[in-house]
Amino acid sequence: MIENRLKAERPRVVTEKATKGKRDDKAAKDSSSRQEKNKAPNTGRKMGRKPDSGEKSSDQKKGLKKEQRAGGKGNWGNDSQKPKYDTGRNRASGGNSNLQSREGIKVDRQPVRKNTSACPVFLRCGGCQLLDMPYEKQLKIKQTKLEELLKPYCKVQPIIGMKDPFHYRNKVHAVFDHDKKGNPVSGVYEANTHRVVPVESCLIEDQKADEIIGTIRGMFKSFKIKTYDEDTGYGLLRHVLIRRGFTTGEIMVVLVTASPVFPSKNNFVRALREKHPEITTIVQNVNGRDTSMVLGDRENVLYGKGYIEDILCGFRFRISSKSFYQVNPVQTEVLYRKAMELAALKGKETVIDAYCGIGTIGIVASQEAGQVIGVELNRDAVRDAAQNAKINGIKNVQFYCNDAGAFMSRMADNGEHVDVVFMDPPRSGSTEEFIQAVVKMKPEKVVYVSCGPDTLARDLAVFRKMGYEAKAAWGVDMFPGTEHVETVVLLSHKKADSYIHIDVEFGEGEGKIPVDSIAKRAEAYKPKEKVTYKMIKEYIEAKYGFKVHTAYIAEVKRNLGLPMYDAPNAVEELKQPRKHPTPEKVEAIKDALRYFAVI
């Protein structure tokens, strides 16, 4: 049936030779008709549905189409610029068509890729590029890609695959739309467009999540819910996001609506829970912006606690709707165990967990390290990270809400030293500022976790220029069925290729270096003792007889314009506002800062 459909979509190739004379009347008439259609104005139609009378879509007002808004290969300025035939090849494979021209008509002569996978929408979805291949072949392709990219820097060890490479995603996102008859559909955006491909079930997604999404879709009619229309701006439900705890089984349902007004929401929640009592919490996320971003800033908890928890590597983690949490929990444990193995912590090291998210790597490392510092720019994630440390009773971890590069640079400028750096940047990779700061702090090891092999190779080149070399790399298949692969790399400081031996004589006389001079220079360059909050608090209590909270010290430092990278755990800022220190305590803190030569 699929092959029949594909045959129907293939272009009709014109085989007759064009003559230099007149075309026959019928051909001329057909050509004229096609030109008229190409000149037809954009009516803003979507999936065969006419726009409301008298209404212009937001895209019509801007002169844009959905394909232009998506920024993909469908960016045609007007209909006359579109290829006359579309075989679907570009959507499915992402390749460039081998187009040839005949009588002014562009024809894709390359064969259409057949769907040999078990997924009925494989050719249209574009999310699982390798799903039509045996799993062993997928692993071989990823291994080859890593070896080609990382060969200049280090040896790539054999990729670590999954035993069961299906239904591994614990986070499922469905976009909602409607078909030509107005019936609700849910699925994914077709590659490089904003056209929705209906998906009933997905081979890589959690099956219970797909089941819940189907239930929600079936409740539209009875609750008179309309899907959001990107053309007109009308409708309520835009997306549904479901997260499931792999170990705990807890389920979060996030309903992304265009408006905070959700008619009959209590009855809707009650009906959904009756059908799926396993749901732990339901959250309404409001996103009224004309944007490709899925989640908005505002949220209302409709049922439950507003988050779920899961257990990873023996630790319990809180996961909210916006938290970054690896989508494949089975392979995440494999990845983190390998990262800890490479770090080989002994129990006394100072460790940085950069781009820490909700603190997973830092918390896992805390049981084997002396001190862990986590840095993350997302405030919601930092809040979850601080709470996760509290849930697990961990005392040797501090989390800071800051840009990782800027934070590390300030630490380096202030002479801070760390032993091990874990870095897990986004797919776009790290920054040169961050890498420079890492090198300046001279850690013994850097453990780089990457989800983008191309940017990983780019960053390894920067590390090499700055004196760090990659020892080895391991691929971990976190995303079976897709072209993506996670990689963990161990870096350490380069050893000198050669040495120069110099004899130096100390003492008095020509050609000798005076010992007194060396001692004076050593004293002048002696590093100052690091002043801690504990030292300041002990000084104040001994001299003034009262205690001060670290948040008070941080506030005084902030008011004085002092560096805040050593501020107390970010959770202090994220809780309810604390009262300001009294003038007496402010003066005591300033006195302590003067005593320790901080000011």
C-alpha cells in the first residue's frame, strides 16, 4: 500500500522531445492553465481548510508562509518559485535533489526512498533517519562518523549500544492540529515544515505516553476543545508534553495552551485521570506567543505536585516541565558510569559540573569527590538542582545560576583551582571563553560529554591548541533509530615533548643568584589564603558575640561590588526573600572583610 502511494507521488516524466515549432493547442492550453495557478495569490489555506471569512491570518499579514516561518527547505518566496513536482525525497532523506530541466519543468530523477521500516510515517516524519536499518548497521554508521571526526584527536573506542533500542524516550512531545474535516490530529512536524504528520504510536517513544496522547485527542469533541491554528491564531491546545519516570513510573502531563483560559479544565482533568489513574501530575503551560518554542513562561498546576521524580544511578531527581533530563534513562546510567570511570575520583578533589542542568552529573560525582560546584544558566534547572541535593542529603555540592563561561572565567581570574571539570554543553558546543577559563584553572582532567560530534571535534581542536589533549572517546547510543549519538571524551594536560636541563647556582658572587633575593620574591608572590564564609562567620562570632547568616555576607559583598562566584548555594536566592541584615551586622561583616584584606 505504501509503495502504491509512493508510485502515485512520483513525477510524470515527459518523454516526448520538444519541437521548435508550435506546441499543439492542448499542450499550450495546459501550460497556460499551470501558469495561472502559479500566479494565484496565497489564500492562507491550511491542510485544505478555507480561512474564516473576512479574517486574515497572521502569516498573510506578514506575507509569510508556514514553510518560511519554519526556516526549512520550504522557503519559497511565492508559488511560482516552487518546484512543479515534489517527490518527497527532500523531506525524507534531507538530501539535495538531482534536478534536471525539461521544457522548463524541474524533475527529480533520483529514486524515491522506499519505506522499509515498521514505522508508517518514516518517510514524512524525518525524526528517525536510520529506523529502516538493522540496529547493528546503525551502530556501525555512528561508529564510522565518530572515527572520521575524532581521528585527528584520539582513538574512538567501540560504541556502546542498547539491548532493546525501542520505546526508550521518557519524554514525548505531540503537536496538535486538525485535518481537512476539522478533526483533531496529533503528531510531529514534517521535516523542515510546520505541517503536522499524524502519529498514533511511535517506535522510540514511551508507549504509555502515546496512549495518553491518544486519549486526550479523543476527548476534544466531548469538551469542545479546538486545536490552535497557527494561521488564524484561534484555538486552545497547541502541544502536549509527557514525561515519565523510568524507575518510579510517575507521569507528568503538560497541556500547552494558547490562552490561560481553559474552559471546563477541572472536568477535563477529572475525566483524564479516570481514564489514566497512573498520571501523577497535570500542568497547564501557557504559550500565547507566535513562536516555534513549545513551552511558555507561565504555568498552572491543575493536579498533583507539578513535577515528577525519578531515580538515576541510585539518586532521586526532581523533574519539572522545563528541566533538562536525558530522554534515555537506560543509556544515561551507562554514560554517567563511563564518565565517573574516566574521572577516577579519589574523594578529595574539587569538581566543577558545568552546564549542570538539574545537577545529575554533579550529584552522582559528589559521593566520590571532596567538593562539587555546579553551574547552569537556566534558573528553573538550578532550583531543581538545589532541591535534588537536599532530597539526597548531599552537603558537598553548591549550585550557581550563571553562564558557565563567565563563571569559570571569574574563578580563573581569582586564582581558583579545580581538579576535574565535567562539561555537558548543548548541541552547539562550548565557547572559547569557557575553554580558556578551564585551561587557566589547570584541572588534571576534563571529562567532556557531548551530544554533537561536529562541535565536539571543533572544541577538541581548541583544547589541543591550549595544551590539553584527548586521550580516548567512547560513543554511547542514546538515540537509537536516529543519526544522533552521545560521546564522552577524557582530556588531560599535555606532557612536554622534550626538556631543557639548566644548572643554577645560588649564593653570593658573579653568576650566582642571592638566596635572600629568592626568598623575598617568593614571599611577595605567595598566594593569599582563601577567605571563606566560615572564616568570616567565626571572626564575627568571636569578636561581636552574635552569628550572621551567609546570605547576609553575600548581600554585603554584592553591595560592595565584590565577586559573587563564592556566594552561598543558589537556593538561598530562590527561596522566600530573607530579611536584610541590621546596620550592626553590616558593620560587623565589613570589619571582617577588612580584617581578611578582602576590602
